[in-house]
Amino acid sequence: DAKTTQPNSMESNEEEPVHLPCNHSTISGTDYIHWYRQLPSQGPEYVIHGLTSNVNNRMASLAIAEDRKSSTLILHRATLRDAAVYYCILIRRDGGSQGNLIFGKGTKLSVKP
Amino acid sequence: KAGVTQTPRYLIKTRGQQVTLSCSPISGHRSVSWYQQTPGQGLQFLFEYFSETQRNKGNFPGRFSGRQFSNSRSEMNVSTLELGDSALYLCASSYSTGGGYGYTFGSGTRLTVV
């Protein structure tokens, strides 16, 4: 399985941008890059996903390196509600044995007021 | 639209009993997967169903089983419960299998085995 590496924790100040990095040097050409977050006492929440091009949605932006060996989740203005564990996950295009979400330890983001 | 619904939210069972958990996916979603979350092991994949067929299974004993119905609703069953089965069980649904679509999670069922 293609694996991802994320920092264990990061801190941010409220209303400042946050860049959460993820390394996936063994990514294959058919792997999508997904990001989820889990707030305390809740199930994981989908944030964003992409394949090759940068992606934007109302929650965040996903910047994917040209060689696809790393990506960065960008929260444009962190709020206290963004404090959560963020998971970067690779999922193969056609599912199959790679179709499930393999969660690592993720990055615990703390947001200071 | 309605999200992923898991029932019950909380459950207390005795060792040796069996339990069935239910998951109703978002309307139109055909993929349903199950996860176990514990403080020690984190989030671990149990199995995935797509169009009533099990596509993937994680590394769990045979006491853990599941099924999916024609309306995409899914159930998971754990037989002969052990204390170590105490966990938050999460269900996620997606339009299709694979990475092209995001997964939506339910709030989970908190199972306590005593």
C-alpha cells in the first residue's frame, strides 16, 4: 500500500493560513490524494481530494506537487473550529484492494485564539 | 440531503454476546465501508461493500462480518464479543468505490463490552 507521512502536530493562530504537509513518495499514477479531518468526539469528515491538479472547495485548497510525491492542505483562515486531526490518505482510482481508507496517525492541528 | 445514519449510537453488551450495527448510506451511494476506532490502534478498516458484494476486508477475525442489502444499507455483526471489541464503529459511504469520490462518515456507534 502506498503510504503517507505527516507531522504529528502543528500549531496555528486563529485567522492565519495553515499549510498541512503530506509526503507520499511511493504514490502510483492511479492514486487519488484524499484529506479528512476528525474533530473531537466525531466521525472523520471529508475535506478535499485530487489527482494531479490543485483543487479548491469551500473548506480548503489542495496543492499537489508536480511529481505528486507530496501535497499540502491549505486552510486559508484558521478558526477554532478547525482544531482537529487531519489525515492524508491515498486511494487507488479503481478501488479494489486499495479501495478502502488506510488511516495513519494524522496531524493534530491546534489553533490558538 | 440526509447524511450517513448509524444506529444505535450507544450500545452496552456482555462478553460472549453478539451485536449487530446498522448503517444507512447517503441516498445514491453504493459503497459502504466500516471502521473500528480505538485509542490504541486508531482508525482501522474492517470491510467495504459495493453493490451488495464485499470488495475488501481488513485484518480482523472472522467474528466480524457484514452484509449489504439491495437498498445499499449495511449491517455489521460481531459475534462472541470480547472486551477488546469495545470501540467506536464508524461507517462511511461513497457514490462509488475507489478514489474518485469522497467518503462521508456517520457519527458512529459506541460499543462497550463489559
